[in-house]
Amino acid sequence: MSETYLPHGLPTPSTAPDGLAEPYWQGTREGKLRIQKCKGCGAWQWGPEWICHRCHSFDLGWEEIRGRGRIYSYQKPHHPVHTALSDRGPYVIVLVELPEYGNVRMVGNLLGDARQAVPIGAPVEAVFEPHDGYTLVQWRLVST
Amino acid sequence: MTDRTLRGKVAIVGIGETTYYKHGQSPDSEFKLALQAVVKACEDAGISPHDVDGFASYGNDRSDAPRLASALGTKDFRFSNMFWGGGGGGVCGAVGNAAAAVATGMADCVVAFRSLAQGQYARYGRSQAASAVMGDDAFLAPYGLMSPAQRFAMKVTRFMHDHGIRQEALRAISLACYHHAQNNPNAVMKGRPLDAAKYDASRWIIEPFFHLYDCCQENDGAAAVIVVPAERAKDFKGKPVYLLACGQGSDHRSAAPVHNMPNYPSSHFNQLAPRMYEMAKLGPSDMGIVQCYENFTGGVLMSLVEHGLVKPEQANEVLVPENLYVESGKMPLNTSGGNLAECYMHGLELVIEAVRQIRGSAINQVKRSDAAIVIGGPMVTPVSSLILGSEATL
């Protein structure tokens, strides 16, 4: 297991018995970022859902996408909300929008020093962060 | 077609609050607090608790309506209702649901209440997440995003960024709540005044906009209001306060997964507020009393904007303490101290303060006291708001 942005001991993602999000987690383990794309109307959708909210098709496929986006918003938590974070704050959570894919948004951590400025609108790229049994998608700033 | 409205159909004729305690300080159990609040509201109305025939609440209140009805000896238990969603999003909706039951003849005397002994249960600021998480949480908790403050912080960051609003606007909201609490004997923060320097020096909960004093307390207590048909409103002890409108719901797809709601930097009142004003036949400028739920001050800011009470481009100029204080303010805000400084009674204390203001019996009495707006817990979904008025507004 390689080094991770946040300490071990945080809640781990688990596929619900309904299996809705399984293609995403299977993808990240393989280093691929996949989101839903409606086979009825072609719209991108995130997070995972059973139905397309536009055309009400239940036929939602999963497609691999390019992990490039821009920072839509961010926060730097200081107060430890979990025992695993007691000595870790501040850290950076970013909300990244993906203009190539209908501006869907993804939540992750921004890699690097938490004291860095986090410019809203700045381009970022996805970084796969392997954990024991699952892989998270993190983000890092890139030059345009 | 008949005019389908709640305007003027029901009145609040009784209000009841327990002592408000700091987190974990209540000597009484949560259910006993609920009973105390209902009994006090009945005393205020001059009725027997036997005559309450319905219960409405929100936020998954643990004080179960059938148990309350049995404990109180309700003669004819006709209505029970729980507003979906967490926190105080449903505070005004619970009053509205009570009103709807009364207006349509399903019940005659419904209590809307909230009981909360947070010290006897889990902390909000500390995750209760299991070691493995599913659904939306699977995409959030592994990144250290778990608490209510964290769920909302990025909405505030983006709103402040979009409109160039400074921290001082949020500070003014916090200062107003603490200022008003200093006169209120039931306020948990009475005797603990706040000033700008203390606010600025307070620790970060979350950068860039959540200082300690931007966040609500956790408390123990209970509160209740009694809703009856307007035609009977004068049969009770005190001056009745009429419901002019209730709005509930949320903006389009506001619960879209993993922070994908279309209008992200929002408290979720954009669609609700216009239809509520339409029902009330009043507008933002008619509201002499403004009670706005503070889970976090950034939510107050967006709520005020979405209800037309502040223009975002004027927020830096308008949201200054002098404008929000009862003595000098154009828009006195949270005149009993609100969630930040009176008690985090999930906003029911705001409804009760609006009633006191319209009755003319508030500790920090405002001058324009005919119409009040109460805005429920922002940024959650669904949310709700309420407009109340004196007899003169009917």
C-alpha cells in the first residue's frame, strides 16, 4: 500500500448490496475513471443513480472519461470530525467540475500542501490513490 | 376553483419552551422535555393538554407522537406527521403541516414541536460513520467529508466567491445573535457576549468561512406551538398570531448525489420563497421581523438573499451589525439570539420569537411588528419557511 493523502482509519467505501456503484469502484481499481452516461438521451450523470432524470431511461451505461476538470469550490477542515483525523488538519477537500462531461462534479482531496492557495476555476487532473481493497480518485493542480 | 391557501386559516395561540440548556446539561430526559414544552404551550393557550388532538414534528424527532398522545392523555388523537429531512429544514414545514391539518378539518388543535437533548445522543461535529460506508457517503467520507459543516462549507465558499462577499458579513450575523441573547434570560449564551475581535480570534472549524462563531451550538431543550382554526383564535388566552403562508420543498434536484445539485451555492429557497410571498400577499419589504435559522452563518446569508431580503451585491454594505440590531436596525435579525446564542432548538425557538414579536411581548421588541418571516434550516433538503402576521395583516 502506497502513501495516502489522509491517514488510515477513515471510513472505507463499500459497494451497497444493490451494486449500483460497483462499475465505478471496479474502474478505479483498474486506474480508470468511469461515470454514468444515459443510453437513452446521451446525458452524463453523476453520482450513480438508477434512472436518468432527464429522459427517465433506466438504461444507464458506464463510460470511461478523461480525469480533467477545474476546481468549482473547496474547503479546508481544521476541526477533526473523525478520530483518524485528530492530528491531521487542515486538509483540502475540492469539488471538481468536469466541463467535458456535462459539468458533473466530483469530490476529492487536493494533493499537496494544505496551506497552498486553492484557486477556484484552476485546472486539475485525477490521480488514483490505491488503498487496501479500493482506490480513491484524488486531484492535483496542473498548468493549462 | 376555490382559492387554495393557508392564508389566515389558522392561528398560533400557544407557545411553550423548556429551560434551554448547554449540551448535556439537561437534568431531564428528552421525552420529558417534550412533555414539558407541550404542557407549557397549553398553559399559554389556556387549554388542557387533553384537548391537543395532533402532533407535527421534523428532523426525525425521537419523541414519538403516539407516545406523547398517550402520556398526555389525548382524548381524540387525530393527526400525526413527520416532515422529512434532517436538522431544522422542516421547522416551518412542521408548523405548516399542522396548519394544513387544521385548515382542512383533519384536526382541531395540533401542536408542532421539537425536542432535542443532544447531550444524551451523538455529537454533530463528530462522525458516527461506520467503518464501511455506502451510497453518497462512499464518495465523501473517505475524503474526510462527514459533518454537517463540511457538507455545506463548499456551498458557502462558492457563493462568497461568486458575489465577492467578505467574512465581515457573516460576522455581523453572528454578532447580532449574540447581541440579542444578552437580554434574554433563557438564552444559553446570556452573559457570554461576542465582539468582533473575539470572533476574529476564534478557531477555524473550516477555512475559509467557518469560524467557531459561525457554527450553531448543540443544546438540550424542547419547544412547542399550538395551532388552531382562525375562527376559534379569539377563544384562547393570548393575542393570536395568524399564519399567512408556509412554503416547503426545495430547488430542482437539490438532493442530487455527490454535490451535483444544479444550483450549488444555495440554501435551496429559490423556488419556495416566491410562492410563499404570493400566498402571504406580502413581499420582503413588509417583513418587520426576520428570524433566520443559523446552522452556519453562510446559510443565513444565502437564505436572506433567496428570500429577497438582501441583494447579494449589497451584502457587504447591508450585513453590518448596526443594521441587524433591534435598537438601530433596518432589519433586526434573530431577536432572541437564535440558534447561535439562544438555543439550537432546531429553529422552533425562532418561530416562538416571531410569535412573541407579533404579540408585542418580546424582550427585544421591534417597532414594525405586524409581519414576521421565519426561515428554516438552510442548505439541507427539503427546507421550509413561514410568514406570520397580526390580525391587522389579514
